[in-house]
Amino acid sequence: MMPNEAARVRLGANAASPPHVLLALASDPSVTVRASLAMNPALPAEAAAILSADMDGRVRSILGRKLATRTGDGRSRARQDAVASLTAMVADAALRVRANIAETVRDMPDGPREIVLRLAHDPAPMVSEPVIRSSPRLTQEDLVALIASGPPPSTFLAVARRPQIGEAVSDAIVGSGGADAISALLANQTAKIRDATLDMLAAQAEEQTAWQEPLISRPHLPVRAQRLLSEIATGPLLERLADRRDLDPVAGRVHVTGTGGDRMPNPAWEEPRRGRAWSPRRL
């Protein structure tokens, strides 16, 4: 006789339950029983394989989060089994399943690289963004390749906001992303951006006004970019530019007067501005 549901829930959650009992519970008609089984730390690989295709997305979501924690276990058999199940689950139609896996592996230094890459390419921002912004398993080359794959705008934004991105990644964002992604890149204080790239963006900042504030706030601003911005910035932004300690002496001769931050002409600099329209593929 089958025990009542409460008893089966206890059996499913108990790590000391015999493997054959846990395997049988993987096909239990009660979603509550299967959910308790999915949380069992001693869940056999065969039972996990059954639950990975469970008809209820909540069960698959619980299982995905639990299996993801097993993938950092070196080269153990448990890790291999977990990766095998997760490989199928990252293609799950249920957004919550993929999102739970992404949230679990996002900060894992030894998470499964193949799973991380697939999650990074997921079209749903709820899935891809946590991994793109945080996973130590993604290399700079991975990020450049991700941008080159023609992803949705949300992916460009996620890459642009990732800490410590290198110059090659920044160039890829500027070369392929839109104005919003470039704004996010400029606002990322830890992103490394080539001087030539900053100069080019500063030259277009008169039209792309949203770039002015993050440009002026960059920890490093090359001389030419300073001079270009000193010609177009007004009000508080001009005052902030004039207050920079690393300001070039020529750009620093811009005279800010009044509470509105009015600018007097700067005869010391006669370099013409380049009024070309910004193009995302100029690099």
C-alpha cells in the first residue's frame, strides 16, 4: 500500500531513504512529493534525470538550482551527472528554470563553463544578464564573441556594465552597440577604454548629450577629449570638468562664471571640433 502524501514527502526529502525508493518517488503523482525529492541532497542521478523532464516547472526549477551547486565538485561523478542534466535543462522552455540555474552559477569560480556560455547566450535578459555581469568563467574573448554574435540590446548593456572589462571588449561595444550601451560603458568606472576611443566619443558628445556626464566622470580622460568636452559642456557639467585635478592646462583655461556655469571663449585652443555624426562602426 502506498503511504499517504505526507509520508511520501518525508521519504523524498530524507537523505537516508534508499535509492530505489527515491527513484520510485521521481514518478510520484504528487508535485509536492516530487518537489521534496528534488531538494534531497542524496538524490540519485537516475532520479534527477527523470525530474529534469518533470511536467511541473516548479519541480524542474528546484532541481536546476540544486544541481547547479553540484557542478563545482571537481571531476567527481556527481559533477558529471549534474552537468549532464543541466545541459538539457538550460534549453528548458520555462524561463524560471533557466533563471534559477543562472542565479546559482553566476558567481561560481569553478562552475561548468559550457553551461555558463549557453546561459550567456540566452535571449531572455533574466537568464543571460546575471551570468554576463558576474561569472568569472567568462573570458574577455568570450565577451567579444558574444557581442559579435548579434545579441539583443540587453546583452550589450549587460556586457557594458560588467566590472573590469578590457579595451577589446569596450571597442566591440562601441563598434557594434547602440548609444545606450555606450552610455553604460562610459558609466562603468572599471572598464578600460582606449584613449582614441574616448577621443572619438567625446567628438560626438555634442549630439549624444547623454555621453557628456559619464565622459566627464571617467577616472582617466585624455587631453583631446578634455578639450572637446570643454567646448560643448555647459552649466554644472562644465564646472565639474573645470574642477578635475588632471585637467589639461589648455582645457583648464575655459573660464566658468556665474551660478549657471557660463563659458567664456577659450582663445588658447583653436582646434576645430569634428561635427561628424556618430557611427557605431567607426573604430
